[in-house]
Amino acid sequence: MFLAVEKYGGTSVGSVERINAVADRIATARQRGESLVVVVSAMAGETNRLLDLATKVDPDALAREMDVLVSTGEQVTIALLSMALHKRGIDARSYTGGQVRILTDSIHGKARIRDIDAARVRTDLELNRVVVVAGFQGVDDDGNITTLGRGGSDTTAVAMAAALEADECRIFTDVDGVYTADPRIVPEARRLDQITVEEMLELASQGAKVLQTRSVEFAGKYHVPLRVLSSFEDGPGTLITHEASDMEQPLISGIAYNRDEAKVTIRGVPDQPGAASRIFGPISKAHLNIDMIIQNVAQDGTTDVTFTVNRDEYPEAMSLLNKTAKELNARDVVGDDTLAKIAIVGVGMRSHSGVAAMMFETLAAEGINIELISTSEIKISVGVNDKYLELAVRALHKAFGLDGEGTEEQLAEAKDS
Amino acid sequence: MFLAVEKYGGTSVGSVERINAVADRIATARQRGESLVVVVSAMAGETNRLLDLATKVDPDALAREMDVLVSTGEQVTIALLSMALHKRGIDARSYTGGQVRILTDSIHGKARIRDIDAARVRTDLELNRVVVVAGFQGVDDDGNITTLGRGGSDTTAVAMAAALEADECRIFTDVDGVYTADPRIVPEARRLDQITVEEMLELASQGAKVLQTRSVEFAGKYHVPLRVLSSFEDGPGTLITHEASDMEQPLISGIAYNRDEAKVTIRGVPDQPGAASRIFGPISKAHLNIDMIIQNVAQDGTTDVTFTVNRDEYPEAMSLLNKTAKELNARDVVGDDTLAKIAIVGVGMRSHSGVAAMMFETLAAEGINIELISTSEIKISVGVNDKYLELAVRALHKAFGLDGEGTEEQLAEAKDS
């Protein structure tokens, strides 16, 4: 029997009406003869309501108790969806993360899944039941409730699919697939029929908010066939593949951006072994998410190190870095919290070295100054002042032929170089 | 170390402000050197909000999923209270019923506690932590979430106190103790310093809504010292004792009433074996709660059977009984849904037979007709038309000296007889 794991996010289950719509969709899949595990998020708004309560009690609330609190959000949804399925004559059974059981480490609020004991779920599937699982949550070895962090329901779905060796994992969301760029910024953006895991990873980590990065990593690692599709309209969505198809790849698959960035630079760091670890040790201990790290070659025995952080972690990063600067006898620390990151992603660029040059030329032609550059094998990221974000994304979308009309000449040029 | 289990109901934790007030109260108890386990209900209004959601999805929602849903209410409270304690520098740790673990049977919505594995809680207490436990919930053998039914948090508290052999179980509520009668009806009603478990049971089942009956039974069975007190003001509350003190007992301890009653009479039932079971079989199958049952001696080979039900179950009781009447060839069925029940309760009446007579005289003097009478060893209940309820309660309160001034003559008379 075809086994699908389906995941519905907060907007898709945001009201009783929408929960009923999800139940209808599941009923249809059952009529197709599919066996189903359904992973759901908290109803839209519910997590924020709970966070507000916690903030009122203690703005620095303990992470363990935050997890106890916010995990109730998904628990409400699994109960309501199971009720809606029962009403449609479908035998369904709800499970919290702890009940499944989804075993995680003990990093509250950002836990990672270690293991899934799917025996109970398998028994239910054999009894022809739909299994409804609370996303985003698990338990640690001591039975404490943990959460995987925001967006973690995607990870739950992929991990369940891997544990059950499901035939497909479908992530239902409020968009109908992965686009060449954010359609709110680029009206010409097109839905991709498929994309590789690597490309998806680069896009997701750059702020293409369709899928949580970790869930894509999981899908890649365990070879889970992953499909992103809309819970509001029918359509094939985008399939995330594990290998590029034999056909020639497009030069780039998509453009991602992230507006809420900041950059921090520690200047005049004495160039000696261990400096980097003394800079990033405290940052890591504080669990700040750093992304791009740039260190230029040393001049006069000192070097400058720049890295980017989420904008809301900027003040903490600055304060940590100022302390480190004193300890290292570095000259000073400067920062800027008006940074936006833009990345072009594509497995096609592996074999075409002209892509970077074309990206820089396109931005230069628009008068956009590039503040940071960082590259990987299938991605080129740049940091620009956030006021240029929309302009930059639109210009790049056009330059790389993603509009569909194509600027043949430019493309040919890039491919040839 | 003195170990207290404290329970705070929905009103006491109904807002962030009130949760902070509870945390302050716990901080004070800690300063007295007490070791504490705190059992909490869902914030006032939360359970109804969840029930409304369920009703929208399916008015006949599965009991298993209802429990998954409503148990989130207490889970929110334990997290918030633990946060509030941490903010006060108190090491606290929250547990759901399943985490404790409170093992119940599998009757969803009305589960009974079978066993409590308090090892984890004991370890926390040894580490000088305050343990915060979700009331009203547990898990069955298969790990399914169960709830004890409304008001079940009291039971959780008493059961935890029994399992931990606590020195005292304190039920904090919105009244400052058990009263001789409902102060809304009798302004002269007085708070009782103590009352026996038996008296409390009779009062609770008659509608003195201070404590859930099952929790008092539990306290009696496991000899848990139980105290009812207000979470809004300081005061000693009422201690529920396991044996009457050596001092002479008051004649009666309190007066309870229940306004929402109805009576149903099946008349002219052929007086033959099996008649009662054929009358009450269908009633029991329909899960109607019957209370008083009165059957007079037979006359002319037939008898009349009367019983009382909650007013909202009156139509169903009438319809069931009409069917039974036909099957039994009974004459007819009559009913009245304007009944109120009033009971006087006191272990003192065991040795004083004049109490019933005094009750009847008092009501007669006010011109109140008694429609039904039922007695137990420590209680006398009567049914009267509900329009007389306030008058009857006030007259009895005065007659039995509960006003505090005492009508010495009457009391002496009753005790002598």
C-alpha cells in the first residue's frame, strides 16, 4: 500500500473550517487507497498567543517550561483533526511527539531528533487507521517535552517518513511549490516542477521560507521523496529530487533572499592561531546563528573578521564581540543591521564559471554596492544594503532568464565563459 | 521537612496576574521551610474555549480525542506557574499527568486514578525543587491521555498527597472554607474550622460545591489531612478531619441545597418482584443520575415509586418512565421539575433522634410543604418546591443554632429527645 506522510502547517489548520478542509483532503487520499500519517502544526496564531502569555510571566522564561507551554499548540490540532476525521467515518488516532515516541536531545527549543520508535504508528497503520502526529515536538531521554524550534513540523514529517520508509512525504503549505524567486518581489517568478536537494538546501537556508532547512537535510540523508504543495488548491507542487535529472540543468534554479540580517566586524585582530576560535566560541555558546563568515588575509600582523547574524541577535552579537575584542587586543568592533542577503542557487553553475561575474555585473549595472561575498559550489551569496533588496532580486531574476522570456545573449555569454 | 500538596483551581490561576499571586504565595510557604507539590487546573475559561472548538468540529467528538484536547489546558498552567516561580528564584519543575506518572483506567473523560509513580517527584523534592503538576489528567496503561472529569484536579491533589504521604493537602479555591450554609442565601452563615470527612461528603454531594466528592473520598480512604482555603485572602480555612474530635459535636455542621432538581413518580405499579429493576434499568442505561428513591408500602397490590433527577435530565427521565409504565401496566407517570433539595448534615445527629422532628417542625412553621424525605445516618434530606428554597435554608440555619446566636431552647429540646 502506498504510504504517504503529509504535513499541514499552521495556516492550513488555522481554523475549524480549514481543519475540516484538511480532513476532506485526507478522505480523498484514502479513497485513492493511500495509507496516511499526518503531521500538523499549531493553529496559526496559537503559538504566538502562548508566547505572549510566557512573556507576560517572564521575558526570560526557562526553555524547558517554554517547551511544555508551546507544545500544547500542536496537541490541540491533533485532537481536532482526529475528531474531524472520525466525523467522516475515518478511524484516526492522535499522538503527541512524546507518545509516538520521537526521541530528541535535550536542547529545549532547538532539539534535534535522535530516533523515532514507530512501532505504535505501524500497528495503527496495519489496522487501517490514519495516524495524526503533533509536529515540532518530542521527548528527551528523561521524558521531558522538547521542541524542534519554529518550522520544526517539516522535520517531524520527514523524520516520520524516513522512519516508516514512506513512499512520499508531502509538505502542504500556503504556496503551491518552490519558485524561482519570491513572487511578492518578482511577479514573473515561476514554480519549479523539481529541484535538487542541494539547491533546495541553499535556497531554504537563504530565506526561501517554503521548507525548513533541517527537514530538507533529513530528506536528503534518508532519501525521502519530498513534495511541496498547496493545501488551498490542487496541483503537483514541486518535487525535491535526490539527483539532478539527466537533462541539462538550468544555469540557476532560483534566487533566495533574507532581509533580516546584520553584519558584525571585529577589526585589527592579531593574526595568531586560536583567534577565530576565541571569537566564535562565545557566539556559539550563546547559540547565535551565524551564517557568512569572511576573513581577509592579514595585513600588518592583524586581520578583520566579519560575519552575519539574524538581525534580532545583532545586539547580543555586538556585546559578545566587544568583550572578545578586549580580550584579544583587537582594534574595535563595527556593525550594521541594515543588511540583506541575496543568493543565486543552481547545480548548473558547477560547470559554468561565468555566473559570479554575471551576478556582480548585473548588480553593478543597477548601482548596487556589494558589501559581502560568499560562495559555495552551487550558490553565490552577496550582502547588500536592505534598501536595494527588491531591485537586486528582480534584476538578477531577469538577467538569469528566470522570467521565462530569457535574455539569451547574456545566458549564452555566461555559459560560454 | 513539612511536605504540603497545594491545589489551585481555575479561578485562582485565571490570569497572569493571578498566577503571579499564586507564585508569591508559594514563595511564602517556601520561606516557612515547607516542601511543596503544587497541582493546578486550567486557567478559568480555557477548558470551555477548548470544548467550544471541539463542538464546532464534532458535537459528538470521541472521548479519547477530547482528553488529548482539554488536557492542554492544565499543561499551559503548569508551564506558566513554573516560569513565575523561576522568576522568583525558586527552582521549579512542571509535569503533566503522564509525566508524573499518574496511571488511570481507560474511561476517557471520567478516568479513575489507579496508581501514582511518584519517584520522579520525590527526586525533585529531595533536590529542593517545587514540583508543579497538571491536575485533572493522567495516562492509561497504553500511554493514552485521560482526564478525571471536571473538578478532577482536587482528586489529583489528594492522590498526590496520599502517594507522597504529605503532611497536608491544601485546596485553594475562591471561598475561604466550608460554611454552615451558602452565604449567598444565609448572610449569617459561618465558616467551619473543621468538619469530618463524612459530613463533607454529604455536603459535597448535596451541592456544596467547594470540593469534588471523589477527592474527599480519597482523602478519607488514605487519611490525607485536607484543608480548604482561599487563594485570594489569608486565613486558616476549614480542616477536613478523619475523626470527630473528642469534644461534643455540634448537632449539625451545615446545610446543603440543590436547586436544579426534578421528581418523577410512577404510580400504580403492580407490586411484584422485579418491578424496581425494570424501572431503574433503563434509567441507569441512559446514565441518568438519580438521587433520592422513595417507595411506599403497597396498597391494593400496587405501589408508587418516586425518584429525583437533575432538572436537565427530567424530560428524558419522563419519556423513559412512560415507556416503562406501559410495559409494567402501571397506572401513570407524574412529575414536577420545580423541586429543590435541602439537607442538614452532621455527625452529631447520630446520637440525637430529635433532629428530624425539629427539621420538619421548622419547615412546617414557615408553611413549607415537604414533598419527599430521605435520611442517612448523618443527613436528612427533604424535597420542597424550589420557591421555598431560600426561606427553608435560612429558617433551618437559625433553628439549628448555626447563626452563632443559637436558639438554646430548641437545641436543648432536640438533643434531649
